[in-house]
Amino acid sequence: MGFTPSEIDKMSLWEFMACRDGWNAAHGSEKDRIEAQEFSDESLREIGIEGF
């Protein structure tokens, strides 16, 4: 994430976890990829996504 050890020491646990969640959201965590695979072709068509 790019923090130095001293920067992490100054953070609360809440701040660090919020940074981690934001970093994962910005960089595509494994959880995001798994959820994206749960869409069926039919459900994608229903929301207007075509051409797959």
C-alpha cells in the first residue's frame, strides 16, 4: 500500500483497515473477481449487458 512502518504505527486499527479496503477496491481484490463470476448470461442480459 506504500506506507512506511512509522506511518502504520501512527494509524489506528480502524484507519489501517479502511486503507486496506480502499486499496483492495481500487486494485481488484480476489473477492471482487469471485462475485463478478456469479452473474449468469441471463442476468447480464436482464441488466442490459450484451455481446459476451
